[in-house]
Amino acid sequence: MKNDDARNMKLIGHDTLTGYGGIGEGMSIQLAKDGRRIMWLAHEGPPKNFTGVDVTDPRKPRVIIQTDLPHKRMRSNSLEVVGDIMAVAYQTRETPESNAIGFNVENAGIELFDISTPEEPKTISFFDCVGPGSMGVHQLWFVDGEYIHCAAGAPDFIPRVASDCQFYRCIDVRNPSKPEEVGRWWLPGTREGDDAPPLPRHPQFDKGFRAHNTNVYPERPDRVYMGYLDGGTIILDISDKANPKMVGHWNPHPPFPGFTHTVLPLLDRDLLIVSDESVMDGAEDWPKLTWVVDARDESNLVPISTLPMPPVEEFRRRGGRYGSHNMHENRPGPAYRSDNIVFATFFNGGVRAYDLSDPFRPEEIAHYVSAAPEGSRAGAIQINDVYVDENRLVYAVDRFAGGLYVFEMEVEI
């Protein structure tokens, strides 16, 4: 695709981030004490760790700080900001050139930074997750300044199957200089020594039983809404953080291809929006959908619809991945929050907005599919993540080269 394709969404700003435009799944806005708005971005892989972008004027985003990873056998991928503290997740890999699992590699864990002076991030502490069965932390959720909820490995956790190496951990950071685990949960049967038997593997798309997004909202602090890859959607009761309990589980894999990524609760409506990430080029793992699930009864989660998408035949040959991935997750802070409008990303399908007033018939109300970024090895846009601020500006990032895009909605939301 040589030109951008847009409906009800206008591009107003763009930055390729000094030529390091490959961004992962970490996007968070800091309201700095001097009045600036800083968008913090976690990179998809080495050599860069994170980038701070001044978006005070969203039409002219400007890089103010860009940092390097300690070494090339790791990625940062996920970050969150609360006030002047930023938490960054580090996951390790087998080799610098591969995303294959790397166990027992240094720097796997979580680093906390003081970003009170955005141009000079200072390390506060490091929570170590290095171990013989750990590749560190893929994702973290940090919105209240007190607890980090994360998908992580641990030094004392040995998975039965290597790809089952990350599970839910709750980290107390009320004293940010001394983070401490206060609770953990894993899907029974995935750890060496479990009483439960090994889990049956997906016959065609076995990507593992491990935690991905681990969302906990202030309005419902006793629940974790978690994607567990091939394990599907899981709701945990964490009213006792030391002893989490599963209270909801929905898993359509198989027959569907697996890899549940994000579970977004629309809390006032007892709905869950659930994305299954596409992880293969050319939509070889199609269908990868974003589901609408009735959650009135946590013990009986029922799918009722999916978000409409352009036909796979139209997009699978454009380059890179096509299918569901991330969503704007209604986090607290300087962010847009809605129980009706959902923003989601689809790699070469761009970023799209949906109206769920009728959850049985979601309707797309806007989209933006950018042309292929210069230098992208996918040969197409690969929109990886999306963040919508309280002013209804839409920020999206490309996986390989495009960097940060800023959009303005041309329809009321």
C-alpha cells in the first residue's frame, strides 16, 4: 500500500524517533512538573531501551531522551508511569538476533526509574527475575503507585515446558527502593512439581501457557483481568494478594489458534474485550480476533461477538502480520476512558476505533492504516500499540521502523 488509508481519523504528528522507530507495547504519558507532557515508549528490541518524547505540542513530537539496553540479549517491550516513577520490564532472549527464549540471562526483571527530570532518568531499584527457568518480565501493569502486576518468570520457578515460563506476580513497590513480591499465581500443571497433570498442548499452534497482560483497575482492585496465551482469558480474585484464586476462565483454543494477549474489562457493563494476538506473518495463524465476552457471571464467560475487521484476503499479502494485537486499556491517569468506545491495533490493519453501544453488533467508526514506513523489514505498517489521552488524541506506534504517530479523531467519541 503506497498511500495512507483513513476514515474519521487524521494524522497530525509523526516522529521516527531518531531512526529507532521500532516500538513494543509500552506507552505511557507523564505530566511533568514543569507542565510538559512526555510520552514514554518501550522499544521492541535492542539496541534501544526506552525513549521519552515531548508531546506537549502533539503536532510536533520531539525526542528528549533515548536510552540503550545493558546488552543485546534482552528487550524492554513494556513500561508504565505513575507520577515521576517509571517501571520498565526486561525480557531476555537466547541470542541478540533471535526472540527465542533466553533463560538465566542477566538483567531479566523490572527496573524502577525516577523521571522527575525527564531528560535524566535515574535508577531507583531493580527487581531481579533471573533464573534457570526464567526469561524475565514480558509485561507489567503499574497504575496506582503501590503494586506492579506483571507477567514474569522467577528464579525458583521451573516450567515443565519452556514456553510456559511466565506467570502472574504481584510486586509491592510502596517502598520503590525495595520492591518485594507479595503474591503469585500460575496455571496448574505448568510448573515442575505441580500436583496437576501437564496441560494438553494446542495441536497446531502451541505457543505456550503463560501470562501476558495482567490488568488491575482501581475501581475493582480485587480482580486481575489476564490474557494467558494458549490458556485463554483468566480472572483472578486477589482480595488476598498472597493467595490469588481463579474465579473466571474462558478458552476457545483449540479450535482457535490461541495466544490471548489482552483482557480489557468494560466494568460498568460487565463485558470483556479480549484480543488474540497474530504472531505469524501473512496471517498464517488466522483467525486472530478481538472478542466481546459477556462477564455478568464470572464463572460462565460467554462470547457474544467479535470486532469487525477487513477481510483477511485483502490484508494478508501486504506484508508482516495481520490480525488482532493490542488495545487502549482504559488505564487511570492522563488517558481516555470509555465503556463504549474501544481502540484496537491490527498490525498491517492499522489502528481502529469501535462503538460497542450494541455489544452484539460492534461498529467500526474510524481507522487509520499508514503507508509502509521507510526501512521497515515488513514492507507494511505494523501498528503494535495504541494509547488515547484524556484529550482524545490517539497515539500509535509501529513495530519496526515507523515510530510514533499522533491522530486526531474526526468523529465524536
